Amino acid sequence: MIVCVAYFCFSLQSAFVEYFCLTDSHEIGASCHGLKCGETTVVVDSGLHPKMTGYEAMPPHDQLDGQNVQSIVLTHSHLDHVGTIPVLQGRFPQSRVYMTAPTHDLADAMLHNSVNVMTSQSNELDIQEYPLFTHDMVEECASKWVARGYNRKFDVDGDVQIKFQDAGHIMGSCTATVFHEGKKVLFTGDVQTEDQTLIKGADIWKEGDYDAIVMETTRGASPRPEGFTRQGEEERLAKAICAGLEAGGAILIPVFAMGKTQEVLTMINQFKAVGMVPDVPVHVGGLSTKMTTIYDRHATRTRRKAPRFKILRDMKLKVARKGRSTPLEPRAGEIYCLSSGMMSEKTVSNLFARQFIDKPQNALLFVGYADPDSPAGKIRAASSGDMIELDSNGTKVALECAVDVFDFSGHAPREDILEIAIGSGAKKIFLTHGDTDAREWFREELSKAMPNSEIIVPESGEAYEI
Ligand SMILES: [Zn+2]
Ligand SMILES: [Zn+2]
């Protein structure tokens, strides 16, 4: 009898799974999640808040104090998911960090770039705690990273298995399913279900019976416009490029260095191949060039529509050299895909805009998200003739060029995510990575569709038993 009780207690203890959210804000903040599996804790992502600086931009890692963190998972290489990974590794130096091979290379490059950005912010904005880590620390951390492929369960510490599946968001992105003692918990990371121009849509959701899903809700507040198709949007972009070229101007497409740059370049290549856009020079610059090199390196080993297509080799791009003494100047009849996507201060697209947006023959085409407070957000909200403040020194330029906005999101439409969540049969669904109204839409819809499941907007600092 004594033996039975002891066994029963042991079983209860080892099957114990608890989720806790380490993201402090109800928006797209610094992604970070914990899953306590018996005696060990798996951490999924450790990002940097895109709109905050200093310690405020970090997840509350101190909530992990006293826990046995041996395994860390990175879903993809955007900074809101990996931006504080060296700090977390510093706290748990024995831990191993698992990710896909493309994420390994992209995250490494992103973190080195982040050291440079934080160092200049430290000097200019007097942020004492920046940089949060150094180039040497990134190198040391990356030496402990372990690459794993899609669709194969692998063992990590403490009787825990993990499986990655392709999330279709950017190259190397994955969802992560964590298995422990019969329990199964899915972390979606950022996910795109539909094919993009280069990267294929997510390759997941073939199995149900999840105990819990921790899911992104990015587009929860955005219904898809009637009749929207990606192909239609691509055709609209091709027409806008042609219109700008015919007006005798240049085209500026501000792009995020990783993901959006490579998607847009692939689109332009296809437009040219079928004569939708004339064969004019295309320029890239900033961090985009480095990221495109990594995309090309993994071309044949990742799920994409054109595996043999190598962007830098096949498009004969004009690459703006790093460290040039004078800013790149717009030339009529040419296309410029420059980072950053939000035209943030000191980036190539921001410096370029100073001599670009005041010319009525030019066309400025936005292809991704822009925070309303960023220079790109201000331009999108402005009217023709308005003075645009491009930096904190008060540089103002009149907006005279044509402006248009296109939807090439790397996030799945909300209806697709809803369907996935319902199909999963999960007993608990945690709504993360979205603004309050986006989470609220999912909470309402899922509560109606899954009356026997708990739909939870997790609070930082709370633990939820699975
Ligand atoms: Zn992302
Ligand atoms: Zn994200």
C-alpha cells in the first residue's frame, strides 16, 4: 500500500505542466513564455519590446528565478522574439538553445546588428544599460545554439520532447510543440498559413488533441477586405511601380531587412520576368543585404516556391556600400528597396527619404506594418504637402511624392488562426502577441465556438496549470 501511494505521488508530480507568460504587456511586446514540465522549465523565445528601451524593453526574467531552465526554444529570428536571448543565456549558462538552422544564422546576424543599434542609442539617448550585451557575448551564446529540423521530435532535458513545424512566417520560423508525460502544448510563435511570394505557408496542424495552445493574435482586429487576394495585391504593386517610373520618378519601398526585403525582391523579379515592370535597376541597402545573403545561403534547404532562385546572384542588384560618405541619391527610373521598413531614424530608408519625398514625380510604396509614431507611420497618416518630421533633430521635409500602402503580411488572416484553434481541440487557449482589441476578437469568437475550452488572456506573473 505504501508503495502505491508513493508511486501515485510521483506520477502526479512528474506529469505536472504549468504555463506562465513572461510578456509584460497586452500588445506585441517582448515575447517570452515558460512551460514548467515537472522539475524542468522550457522557455520559448526571449524578445525585446519594439517600442521600449532599456530594461523596460526586456521580459521579466526574474520570474524564472529558482527554476531549472535547461532548454530554450527560439521560434524565429525577429527581435521581438530573440532580442534578449543573450541576457537569458547569461542567467542560465547551462541551458541549451534550440532553433532551426536558418534561424540560427539570421538570429546571429540580428543580434550583432542589435548590439550596434543599442550602442548608438546608448550614446545618443543616454540609455545607461545599453548595450544589454556585447558582440563577444553574442558569439559566446551562439556557440551553445543547437539547430534542429522540422517535423522530428527531439529529446531535451527532463523527459521533455519538442517538435518544430514550419510556421511560414519568415525563413526558418517554426511552431514548437512541447511533450511531457502525455501532455502536449503548442506554441505558434508568429505564423502565416498562406503562401507568400517566396516562402511557403505554414506546414502544421495535422494533429489535434492539444492540451493547450499559446497562440499569436496579431491580426485579430483586422478583418480581411472583401475580395482580397495576394495575387491581386501583387498586381496593384506592379502597377504602382510602373506609374511611378512612367511619371519620370524613382520608387522607394522601405522594407524590414529580414523577410519583407526578400519577399519584395522576389516579387520584382517575377514582375520583370513577365513584363509587368520594365527591367530597371533595383538597389538594396542597409541590413537587408546581409539578411538576403543568408536567405540565399539556405535557398535549397528551406520550403520556398523557387528553391533555385538566389536573390543577390540572379537579380544583379545594386548594393549600396556600407559606410559610404554621402547618402544614396535617388535616380529617376530606378527602384530602391531600403531598410528599415518604418524608416526609423538613421536607417538608410530614412536618410534617403530626405531628398526623395519632396519630389512629386517619385513614388513611396509601403509594404509592411508601420508604427503610427515612426516616420513611416507619420507619412502614412499625412496628406500631400504636409511637413514630415523625419528625426528627433527636427528635420522636416514636405511630402509631395505619391504614397501607397500594400498588404503583404507575414501573419495569417484571423479566420485561419481561428479555424486552427478550433480544430486543435485544445482545452486551454492562451491569447498572446496582439493588441487588446485583437485578443478580444479571438476571445469572443473562441468562447462561442469552444464552450468547453478555457480561453485565456494570460497575465504576466500568473501560472496556469495545464
Ligand atoms: Zn515575427
Ligand atoms: Zn512577433
